[in-house]
Amino acid sequence: MLRFKKLLEDELENFNRLEAVEHTKEATKHNTKTQVIFAVSYSGKNDIVQACQNISKKVRNGVMEPNEVTENVIEKELETKVTSIPSPDLLIRTSGELRISNFLLWQLAYSELYFCQTFWPDFGESQFVEALQCFQKRGRRFGKRI
């Protein structure tokens, strides 16, 4: 029982966070302009693998032919295809890291990447404006030649 008590005490903060998430979902369920997606324990590689597995089952079961597998088909099988939001235009990577860390590997194909030295808790409005100004100066081609 002491272990169980310690577990509950140690996890109380996590339980409160879950309650806060549920409260926020309920309080904002009628909002239509903003969608927030939390990528908790998300893996871009795993997202692509599970999409391929789902598609391969459809091919094996005769639901579709291999030549019918397109980018659109793959995108529809991704775990992240839960909203109508398109792939990100801009990824802001904080803390001086120069990598995307297995995050949205498929979806970032044509996203602009912005790297800054600021750590996430300190990333504020002025850093956000700087990132947007940098983004505005870029010529986006989406994989096409100029």
C-alpha cells in the first residue's frame, strides 16, 4: 500500500494535467477558428510506418492496387491527418538544436525551418515576430523550380 500511495503522490501532477486538458477541451469545444494539436509521444517515423502498414493491408485484401498508392493515399493514413489543417508552413525549432527530431517527417517536406538559440520557456512574442519576419523574406517553391 505504501508503494501505491507513493505512486499516487508522485503522479498527482500528471493526473491534474489530464484534468486540465479535459477541462480545456470542454470549455473550448464550440470554438471553430483555432485548432490545437498536442503531439504527445509522437514519432514521425512510426507515423509513416503505420500508414504503410494500413495501405499494405488494403493492397493485400484487394481493396486497392499497388499503383493506386499515391502521396494523397499515404497522407490520409497518417495519424496526424485528424484535422483539415495542411502541413505546416513554418517550423520553429528552439534551444539551438539544428534538427527536427523525428517530428512530422512527412508533413515538413515543404515547410520552412527556423532555428533559434532561445529555449522554449523563454520564447516569446519578440522571438515569434523575428521568426515570422524571417519567414516572410523566403521564396517558397514547394519543390518546384523557379
